[in-house]
Amino acid sequence: MQETEISTLGEFGLIERLTEGITLQNKSSLCGVGDDCAVLNYGDKCTLVTTDLLLEGIHFDLTYVPLRHLGYKAVVVNLSDIYAMNGTPRQITVSLGISRRFTVEHISELYAGMRMACERYGVDLVGGDTSASVTGLIISITALGDVDRDKIVYRNGARDTDLVCVSGDLGAAYMGLQLLEREREAGAGEKDFQPDFAGREYILERQLKPEARRDVIDEMRSLGITPTAMMDVSDGLSSELLHICKASGVGCRVFEDRIPIDYQTAIMAEELNMNLVTAAMNGGEDYELLFTVPLAQHELVSQMKTVRLIGHITKPELGAVLVSRDDAELPIRAQGWNAFQQ
Amino acid sequence: MQETEISTLGEFGLIERLTEGITLQNKSSLCGVGDDCAVLNYGDKCTLVTTDLLLEGIHFDLTYVPLRHLGYKAVVVNLSDIYAMNGTPRQITVSLGISRRFTVEHISELYAGMRMACERYGVDLVGGDTSASVTGLIISITALGDVDRDKIVYRNGARDTDLVCVSGDLGAAYMGLQLLEREREAGAGEKDFQPDFAGREYILERQLKPEARRDVIDEMRSLGITPTAMMDVSDGLSSELLHICKASGVGCRVFEDRIPIDYQTAIMAEELNMNLVTAAMNGGEDYELLFTVPLAQHELVSQMKTVRLIGHITKPELGAVLVSRDDAELPIRAQGWNAFQQ
């Protein structure tokens, strides 16, 4: 790969290179990169705003994450938050802190992944900030979207007897990470080490190139389902269930044997001698949608192909409970990822 | 000062501590911190979005910048971009990357400065992200504001014969930085070193606690002035003049003897044997407003107390020119701050 030092272009030159050929796709994007601010117009809709900070050495490890995948994922995890409010993502801003070891080509790879995600989800890149950093790569993304005011789904709307639903399957991204870390350790110091990922493609893809569940939101709209509460599963199912219970002032009962788990996830957990249910409940980075619907929508929600009913909402005094396969009731605790405890 | 390790609170505990007692001031802030996204409603107005990444060791040095000032400045520089589009800032999101040497009390200080700026400018803190970092403090702020679509002022509207105006004075923040760096070097290794800042309060304040020129925007509105082009001066007057000329497809003539400079700035430059005009043209971090108005508004703009006419817009083939005191014409070059060239 050609190697061009970023200092040869400077900040404005780099931005020009990276944003070359970007055309705005959304009617609401009036003005993108190139002024003091981006200008948006959502008409009478509400604006959704979410932001994520991704740091090398904390959130990602470039020894096994390709820059293009990282760019894609960095965008998708923000879009996931917009969908989790029942909105449609429209714009992102991207700020980068770049240390000296990165070349123009590196950052172009990262940007290519970001632009791929933007294209796939119909989102415009409308601004950002680019700077040198002392060490490592810093990615800060803010996503904006729109939603009708009466269609917004907060965390606090879950009510007693509501059904608890989750899309896709859980724990795969976490097991993908375990696999990547194992292979990195196995390959440390060996020059021509080739990690063996055969038959593990799914869990790797879940870790390296997750998707936001736009399809689930679309399906709910076409079926006329509006959830009473919704979140995306980023820190882990346990953590998100507790958020919904706390915000809504309710409890929940979730059944272990209803938690959707892919067979690759199960095999990897077995191989690494890890508890599968713990991985599915606390692994995080699933970017699936966790939501609640009124009991009366049982039939409707059962029609959704990728959605599984995993339990129901209860009175607050019953707490948040996981019912195990042998009918034991275990209190749900957030063991999700915490950057401040290492 | 009490010292509480951040790991004792965890991410959610820290966020709760920092956002305690935040009440939303703007009608457009429907939902702030605590869900997947913030929810805003600007009615039929346009949304302005701007973002800035501030990195320890690149943009600030905590050996002489108090955390409270840093927080204040980090917010203000973003609000300045909203005013520079003729908008009103309404919300910010704040993402922080925090290394192990920072305690809960440190981050509370930083946040106190941010909240002070929010209060002063009537802005709501509606979201963010908080994470550990490997080294140093990372601050990423996104500001949102609103503006009537027909009142937006871009960079590209300057026309031949327009007047070039700038608010306040230039170069002071840069000379404040030079002073701080000199005193840091003088005090290095000396335990009880007391830097001497007497008579230098203005340039220090311009560096450590800049303000955004809301007052200038307000005054223009009340006088019925809508600039044809506008920017805030963050990288330096030269750099911003070139941006306006390039975006508008025009040239400009700016007169050295019209550039507003405070006497403290002049004294400091003398003392440090630095070129005063270079400092004023290229120092940056002034956060003043640079704007152009039609020639017909000469009388109106002359009424503005803190605004100085510094030149006029010309045909593009005449280029961007600084006319020196002895009538020499010097081409304006961007020597503004560039993080990638050190």
C-alpha cells in the first residue's frame, strides 16, 4: 500500500480527500461538510441525536480489526441508537484524532468503511473535525435522525403484562471477540501465523461488521406494531433489561430457554469452556433490538421472523428475574461491559 | 480536594453524578440524557450541527489550564460555530475519554465549567458518552442550534464591493498562550513558582475563557443587518478570509491599520519580540465574528460598537490581499494552526 504522511496534506487537504465525491442523499440535509455547521431541516418532525466515542486500546484493537470494518461498525452502532427510538437515521458527523503512525491511506480505508455504512443505511456524512492525536486512533461519531413525535419509543413505556421481545440472537459478537483474542495470542510473535476461522464466520461477522436492525423497525411499521419501550442491546441483555425496568418502573421475567443463541456461539462457548447463558446475557455488542409490546399484540409480533418472545413485564416489586431451565429464579444483574473496571 | 476513583462509580454512576440536577431550558429539548438518543423539536426551523474534538497534549495543556476553564471553553468554541451561521445554540452533547489519573472530582470540575457555559448561553446538555481512555483527556462536543431557513449565513455569499467586518480584537488569545507557555517554562522544576500575570489579565482571559459573540448576533438582528457571509475566527483571520474568498469566489482587500488589536496584545508581542500583525492575522482562537455586508449597510454597521470595518470584497482575479501601513500589497496566506504539522 502507498504511504502518504498526513502532514503532506494538512487538515484541510485530508478532509478534502476524505469527503471527495460525497453527495447528500437526504432531503433534510441542506448543507453538509464545508461551513461552520451542517444545516438540516426535518420539517415538523422531531430530531434524534446520539453520540459514541471509540478509542483505540479501549474499544478496539487494530491488531485484528481491519480499519474498513472499524469504520463501518463505528457508524452502525450509532445508527442502531436511532432505530432504537423508532427513528430513521439521516446524518452523521465524524471526528477523528489520528496519531503519527497512521497514513492518508489508513484513514481513507477507515473512511471507506464509514461511507459504505452511510450508503447502506441512506445516511449523509455532513461534518466533523479532524486532528492529530498524541497516541492512538480516536473516533467520535454523532448521528442524527428524524421521527414523528407520536411514534417515538422511549425506555420508560413498558407496562405490567407487556411482552418482552428481542430480535436476532445474542452473545455471538462477544464470542467472536473471544475467538479473535485467542487467535491473536496464538499468533503473537509468529510471523506467518494464519488464524483458523473456518466455520466461525458468523460470530466473526457479528463482532467485526454488525448491522443495525432497520429491517426489524420496517417490519414493525408494516405490521402496525409500536413498541411500548425499546433499546438496542449494546452493553448486554441484562443491562438493557434493567434500564427498561428502572425507567418504566416495572419488573420482568425472562426465560433462559427462550433466549435466542446461534449454534456457532454455543460451540465457541463450549470450546472455550465459558458459560453460554452468561455470554448471551452480558456479552454485549449485539446491536439487536430489545422491546416490549402490549399483550394484545402477541399474534402480530409472533409473525415477525427474526423476533423472539423471551418473557414478560411484571409489577415492580417482583424485580427483574431470569427463570432458568430448571425453574430457578435468578435476579438479573448488569455485568455488562464497563470501561472503567478493567 | 477529595479524590474518588472513577471506577468506584462506574460509567453510569459517573454520568448520574455529572448530570445531577440538569434541567432542560429550551422548549426544543424534548428529552435529554438517559435514553438511546436525545429528542429535539425545532418546529419548522432548520437545525445547525457542529462538532469539535479537543485532545490533551494537542489542543490543551493541563499544566496551566484549569479544568473548569477548559470545560467552559470546550463548550463556547462550539457555540461560536452556531452563531457564525446566524443561529441560536440550543443543545450540546459531551463525550469524554478519561485516563486513570483523573478522579471523579477532576471530571466534576470540568463539567462545572461546561454547565456554566450552558447556563450562560441558555443551552441544554442532552447527551453524550463517557469512557476510559488509555492516555490523556479527550473531549468531543457536538452543538445543535436552530435558525430560520432564510436567515442562514453561509461562507459563500460575499460579493464584490461588500464590506469586510470583524468584531472585538484579534491576536489576544494567541499572546495569552505565549505568556502561559513562557511562565510554564520559567516555573518548570521550581516548587513554589508564582507566575506574574499582573496587567495581562485580558490576554489570559481571551486564551483561557473566551466567549462566543452572541451579543454581536443580537445587535445585528436588532439593527436589521443580515451578513452576506460569516465565519468565526478560530484558525486565524488569514485562514478565515481565504475560506470566505474561496467559498464565495471573490477576492478581498484588508487594511493592516484597520485590524483591531488590544494594547495588552501589543505589549506582549513587543516583550516577546514577535510580529504583532502576524499574531493578529494568524494567531487564531479569537472566536470573533468575521462577516461581510453589502456596501449599502455601511452606516448601519458603523453603529455597532464592537465591530470594525477592516476592508472590502473584490473581484476574484485581484486575490486576497493585505494592504500594509506603507501601502504595500501582501498576498494573504493561511498560516493558521495546523495540528498535523508540528
